[in-house]
Amino acid sequence: MWLSSETLRGDTAEQDSVNQKRSGLVFYPIIYYTPETKMAFGATVTYFFREAGSTITSRPSIIFPLAIYTQNKQFITQMDVDLYWKDELYHLDGSVGYQKYPGKFYGIGNSTSETNEEEYTYRQSSIDLSFQTRVWKRLYLGALCEIIHNTITEFEEGGMLARGEIPGSGGGTATGPGLLLNWDTRDHIFFPTTGSYHKLSSTFYGRALGGEFTFNKYTLDLRHYYSLHDRHVLAAQGLMNITIGNPPYSSMSLMGGDSLMRGYYLGRYRDNHMIALQVEYRSPQWRRAGVVAFAGLADVASELNELQIRDFKYSVGFGLRYMINPEENINLRLDFGFGKETFGVYMKILEAF
């Protein structure tokens, strides 16, 4: 997401928060690159606003629809909302989306071979919403609901998906309510330099809300940001996904992508459970430019006792940063990730985590 400094800070720094611009509408193009999409192009209209009476340093509420088309003939359209009110006492976060997505499938498990690769195309409609209320300081308690409908429209003849061996390869809907607990003390949303973001969620998928799959998913996401000398930052993340039951292939834990284990194709490895650890050192260099170095370990498994640290995959890499919005600390990033016999280049806006 790219928001202009004038949009989020008002007309002048000298104005008092009552007189500053409290809402705005911004149109901007979207251009990025990942191994999953190749070049991607699109646009979004972002509407921001702050509640009357709140300070200009309070977190803004944002509504932003977007549409993207990629070099791999993928089409993505989505409406995201991130709303705060009553002095951040309440928080509504979520998205509604649709995508037609040609991709690659390698099978399920942590030892699938590159020779398993098969191309397929799926269509997916999704709703993912959470409502949270602050219960103590920066601790939020909330409820969530996820609805995902997935249909595979193109298979490789004779492949695993075409033979129906994979759960969910025949399409279907997964629906689930859930609960979440969120501790958020980050000093900035877009580029944290201090503080923590810890989130524990549990989602219970079943047939009560029209779903066709029965499983439970538990996610623990722990992030901390250490402020070092002269605006240098060390960011660390630990992520655990636990899935119990019979999820479709699309709802399993996916390893890879532009934010977790860069260098691996998103979904190169997938299974019920996943543990991932990653760190990133962020160093400013000259004016708006900076560099980063990152490393990670992760693996997936069908049973928790199969997650052995000696078998984890590794990811290492480096990246360049250019701050396109100094007031809100929003960076354009270019990352080069390396894994075991794999490599990926990523050009996106906002940090990986």
C-alpha cells in the first residue's frame, strides 16, 4: 500500500489536530514483481479518515479496493478495510476478494520433488473479517470469520489434482468462525522500529455455516522489533500454524512467497502444520535509501512430531529499500532470496513483516 504524506498528515505540521485534514481520497497505480506473478500491474483508490476528536497521530482508518493483472495472466480484485473508532477502542479488519490464479502445485509434504510440478488454474472467492475490542492497554480480544470458495478450472492431464488425490481438488467451500487475541505495541504500522505484534487465533471450520470441510486451524504469530543505533532495526518473527482435521489443499500451511521464506515459490511446500523463524536487519544508508539482510528457517509436516529442526529449509538474502513516504515510513523494497536449490526476486511496497 502506498499513501501520500499529504494524505496521512494533513496540510501542515503546524496545524492543530482539530484543523488538520481528517479524510482524503487518493488514486495510485500498483506495480510489483514476484516469482509467483512475474510483473503485476493494477490500481487502487484509497480512502482514509480519522474519527472526529482523535489526534493526528492516531492510527487512520483505511478503505482500499484494488484490482491487479499479472504477467502470468492472474487476475486479483479485493476490498480491504482497516477501521478504528472510539480512540482505537474498537478495530475492524478484513477483506473481500476474488481471484483467477494460474499457479503451480508440487504436492503435499516437506519432501516433494521439483519433478512433481504441475500447472493449474483456480478461481477463489473469499471473505475474511475480524472484530476486536481493546481489553487492556494494547491488548485486543476479538472474533473472526472466514469463508473461502475454491474451484479448479484447469488441470494438467494425469496430474495429482486431476486424479482427485488431493483434498479439495474437486473444489468446495470452507467456512469458519474463530477467536483471536492480539497484542500490538508497534510504534509504526508500516515500518516498526520498536514494539511487538503478537497474535493468537483459532478458527473452527465445519458444516454449520455451509462449509464442506471440517478442520480447526490455530496460528501463533510473534514479532518483535529492536531499535538499534542510528535508526538501525532488527526485526524477528516466529510463526506456528497447527491444523487438525481434513483441510483442503488451499487451506493448508503454505511455505514461501514474498513475506515468509523468500526464495521459495509460494506453496512450494504445504501441509497441515508449519513452523517458521526469520530475522531481518534493516539499515539506513543515505537519505531515503537503505539495505537489509535476512535469514529464515521453516518446514511443514503432516504431524507435529515430524517437525525436526535438522530437517528445516533455509532462506537467506538481502534487499534494497527506498522510502517513498518519509512521514509514514513506507518503503519500496527489492529483495533477493535464496533457498535450497531455489531463488526469488521480489519487488513490493511495505516490509515483509
